[in-house]
Amino acid sequence: MQSWRRRKSLWLALSASWLLLVLLGGFSLLRLALPPRPRPGAPQGWPRWLDAELLQSFSQAGELPEDAASPQAPHGGSCNWGACFDTSKCRGDGLKVFVYPASGPISETHHRILASIEGSRFHTFSPAGACLLLLLSLDAQTGECSSMPLQWNRGRNHLVLRLHPAPCPKTFQLGQAMVAEASPTVDSFRPGFDVALPFLPEAHPLRGGAPGQLQQHSPQPGIALLALEEERGGWRTADTGSSACPWDARCEQDPGPGQTQHGETLPNATFCLISGHRPEAASRFLQALQAGCIPVLLSPRWELPFSEVIDWTKAAIVADERLPLQVLAALQEMSPARVLALRQQTQFLWDAYFSSVEKVIHTTLEVIQDRIFGTSAHPSLLWNSPPGALLALSTFSTSPQDFPFYHLQQGSRPEGRFSALIWVGPPGQPPLKLIQAVAGSQHCAQILVLWSNERPLPSSWPETAMPLTVIDGRRKVSDRFFPYSTIRTDAILSLDARSSLSTSEVDFAFVVWQSFPERMVGFLTSSHFWDEAHGGWGYTAERTNEFSMVLTTAAFYHRYYHTLFTHSLPKALRTLADEAPTCVDVLMNFLVAAVTKLPPIKVPYGKQRQEAAPLASGGPGPRPKPQAPAPDCVNQIAAAFGHMPLLSSRLRLDPVLFKDPVSVQRKKYRSLEKP
């Protein structure tokens, strides 16, 4: 009996030891710490380890490595959003920003940054009516320290913006001012009050920016697993078969073959290892994002950019540099699906928030506006899903279901009704036949007539089964895209008074739009091309095998684009559309393509009507030949956007059985095939 008890005790002890070994061994492979989304105002800094309970000696903030810098006191002591910012000044118009003028000569870069702020919807020229007073630091551009403005008021409701680390000591106390600084240390950063910016290179583009460089989301055969940033610049790639820890000098294994990429060449690897000891290493972070190389941050001591709103667990990995072999093993064993998701998110974040200085500045202001709105601000989904919070205006809605981009993620579908908006310009004839054709659609909820000419309004209009509202416009072409409160549906059918559509064409086009609510669905098309002879963009309305734009004289789109057109586009572009009415179609197509990164969709249109239809909504009388906008119009809009967002397509969607040799009685949209 005693022998049996001894064997049982020994077996239980061995089982417990084996279980403990498995648990410790399993966790050692998962010592990658993925940073959770921080809560605004939470007194936490980076990194925040998920395995803090298992690695008490590693994760305690009080136990820093010997070579770590001593903690610095945060700016302004214990300032937080509630104590040091007066939100009562932001009531009414929301966030309005006044920028202090420079006290001396400024560089061209500084001038263009100020112009981008002044062109935003946040800017005001009145300091008395401003909610936020912005001081742009000149340190990195002139080598001089900024001086205290006269209306400093101990820094209350002030933001000191530093796109680059300041080379000189502070000449005045920040007091209650917020600081938007590049790569602040976790010890000096005040979560929920300061704003962490990315470390921008001096040559970072001010507008537009280069697109992400990821050509293939799945790693190609033979591509390096790791890219390591080097102190002198450039990247060094490690072989995929290497089991060493090449970033750790204590490793004794052979690091394996490698290849050095000099200068500003983007890394060509799956994971980019970035040291957290040197603040200048943060400049490599943006290179990794642009290249689609998943950043692996080794014990970073600087705050990740915009960590208050960006969920970096979807795009980056924070790892403990003291566990090199475990980190490498976990990277090698990461599933392809996880790698794909991380790489896709790097491309989205780069394009949405980091590809230009203008996007970085506007993101900073959007973060502050979200603090003002509080619970009615952007939810996390809008910040961390395409097209991003800069293009999902909280002034329109804070519910993802109200935008055209999130129906697939939310498992929803646009409502089954649309509003017809008919623009009546010169010569001002009431579009009676067009109203009757649109009113015959089973999906039409209302008809709005925008009267934009000098003639008086007609006293009588045709009777329709749905409401018909007449709006007296301001004689501007851009009025067509104003967010009128009378529009009650998500879908808008934009029409010109001289457009000609049948009820079947309207019904089928709307059904197509319901499947693609984020895109424009139209009948008449045009395209852009690069003109080598003139060194610029050209435009053609000829019918070809490709198109990149649909004319808004007959097109479906989501009503949210009216809000973007009015409140997001620079005023100079809207003025251009008013002065050159043929540019309005181009401008609207630029806007939708920049948001969706997708081409429009073409649906069938009657041949006779297509040959006689006008191209743009400007100028009196019928035009048998389309009038194309001037090439300068396309080039001016492209220059304002900073890049060419239009994409070409060869796709046209037709109804099932369209022109098939079957009985007409079996076809749902029979009138589409009539000559």
C-alpha cells in the first residue's frame, strides 16, 4: 500500500511539474506585448505589457534598465483635460483654432503649414472667438526658440505644436498649455491631455504624400523575415532561416546572412525591429508603416503617435527586448492571417493619418475636437477602419451606420428609397418630363427641385405621388452639393434639368447603388489621362473602353458626400467650381475617389439620349457636342489634393438577361433595350 501511495505521489508531482513547464514554456513564446487601446485621460504610458502578472520584475515602472534616462517631470505638472482646458469657449461652433502669427521671418515650410491650417474648417481669424490658440514652434526650422505670445494666460486653451524635436531649451513655462510633440517620452507625456505626434523627417510632404508601398500583402517566397534599423540610417535584413536575435548583443548564435539597405530605402521585410532606446529611432516607425513592414517596437520609451485614438494592436507589436529568442520564435510562428491583417492596417494608417504633414496636423485637431465632444465623438471603429476619422466627420454623425463605408462591417444595408435632386440652371425651364419619369420609380421617396437661375419660380408644378419641394438656390453651381436638411434619404439621384432618363434606368441604377453605397453610380462617363506632350493631366469625354468619372448630371451617390463637399473641401476648390461650372463634375469625382480609393460604376443608358445629353450643368441651351473642362481644371484640382486619386475602370453593370436572346416578357428592365 505504501509503495502504491509513493508512486501516486510521485506521479502527481511529475504531472504538476510537467503542467507548470508547459505553461511557462507556452507563455515564453507569447511574451509579445500588444498595446491595448488607451483610454483618454488614463495615467498610463507605453509600453503596457499583457504579461505583467508573470513578469513582475520586468514590467514594474520603478525598475528601469541601467542605461535608461531618468524620469522627467511632465509638462505642466498634474494638468489634465478637465482641469486645464475650458470647454465653454467651444460651445456653438465647436473647435475653432486661431494660429499666432510669426514674430519674425518664416521659412517656406512654415508658411505652407500655416496655409494648410488656415484652409481647414477649424480655422478662425479672431482670437476672441477661438476655442484653441495654436503656437507653432519655429525651433526645427529657424534654429530659434519661440517666444511667449501676449495672450498666453498661463497657457490655458493653448496648444504648442512641435513637428520636430526642439533643439533649444524652453524659454517660457508651458503652464496649462497642451503639447503636441514628436515622439514624446512616456515619462513627460500626459495621456488624455498632450498629443503624441510621429517623428517626421524634414522632407516629409506637406500635402497628399506618397502611397503605401506594399505590393503584395502575403510574404513572397524568399522575402526576409526581419529588417533591423541601423544607427547610421538604413535597414539590415536577416535571413528567414535565422534563429538568432541579431538586435541583442548578448546572443551568441550566428545571425545568419543579411543585406544592408542604405539611405532612405524602405525596408523589404515582413517585420521591422525598431529600438525603443533612442528617440531618433522613432523616425523609422513611419518608414515601416509606409513599406507595409509590421513594426516590432523593442521596449519603446516614447509614446506611439495618436495612441489616444489609434488602436495600435491592429498594426504594430510591442515586445520586450530582454526576451529576444522568445520574440523571434513568436514572430516566426505568427499565422499568415494575422500577418495579413497587420500589414493591411499599416497601409490604412499610413494613408489616413501619416502620409503628409497636413494629415498629421488635421489629425491632431480632430483628436482635440473629440475630447470636446466627449461621448458624442468618433467611436473607435471610425478611427481604425477605412476611410478614417478625418473623412468620417462627427458633425454629420457618430454612428457608423449613417456613413456609406461601414455597412459590410455592421451587417446592414442602405434603406430602399432615394431622393431626386434636380438642378435647374439657365434657361430655367421646369423639367416636367424628367419629374414624371423619376416619380414613376417605386424607390423614389421625394423630389427636390433646386431653382438656380434669374427667372421667377413657376407658380404650378406637376402633381406627383411623393412630396415635391422647390428650393430657391443661390445661383452657384456648388449649391448642387450642399447638405440640405430637407433631404431625408441616404441615396441621392443628382440630375440636371436637361437630363433624360426612363423609369427603368432609374430603378436599375438605384438597385446597383444599394450594393455599392460608398461609390458613385452613373450613366454618362469621362476619363482622365496623362498628357506627355504638355506634362500634365488631360480629360476626355469620348466613349472609350475605360472611364474614371461619371457625370453628376445623372448619378446616384450617398448624401454624406454633400457634407464632405461643403465642409471638408478647401474653399478655393469650391470657388473654382463656381467660376468654372464644367469643373464641378471633376471635383465631385475627385472627392469620392479620394475617400473610397475605388472607381465609379457605370450602368446602361439609352444610346439616343447619351448622344444628346449635356456634359455639365452650365451654359444655356442644348449642346450636341460635350463641352469638356479645361485641362487646367483637372491639374488645379490634382495639385490641391496633392495626388491623382482617380482610378480607371472597364466595368459596366447590366441587368441579368440584358440583350440576351430570350423573350422580352422574361426581362425585368425591358425599356433599357429600346432604341
